[in-house]
Amino acid sequence: MLEIDMEYRKGVLFIRLIGELIESTIPVLEQEVTHIMKDYGIGNIVFNVEGLEVIDMKGINALLKHYELAKDSHGKVMLCGLKNDLVKHRIENSHLLNYMYETSDELTALSYMSY
């Protein structure tokens, strides 16, 4: 199961992911986030993964897809809340952080988005 909490603040879409980002839950991410990014041309996004318990390669690829959408809108993508050891290990081994910046929390991410 995947829950998504979103907040748009100061030109940045904060996407808080809770639960599992795996192949069977990706449609939830696409239904709730992808269309908003496309419809409103949102480029600056922060994925907060503090609430994620599990992520698989399909989930990592879904995050990468949203990076590409943001890049098309000349935006930046940041990742914060990498505290779960399993999620952190999978994300670090996937090289996703070669594309996204990592910060400790949303406030830090917001300050980086200002630059």
C-alpha cells in the first residue's frame, strides 16, 4: 500500500511517500502526482521518503520518471528523509542520487531550491 501526501509551497511540490513504492503501487503515484506535474507544469519537486518502508527497482524507476518530467519543466528534484536502511541501501545502489540531490529534510531542500 502507498499513501501520498502532497503540499505545494513556495513553488515546490512536496511529495511525502508512505508505505511501499513497488510495482503494484506505482499506479497510485502516477494517478496522484504525474498528472499534477504535467497539467500544471510543476518542475520543482521534493520526494520525502521518510515514511517509505519498501522500494523496488520499479519504484526507483518511477522516481526517475518524475525526475525526467521535472527536468522537462526546467525544474529541480530533491530527495529527503532517507532514514530507512533498506530504502537507503536500494536507492544508493541504484545511482538515483546521481540525478537527484539528497537532503536531510524538507526545510533544507526548500532552501536549496532557492538557488
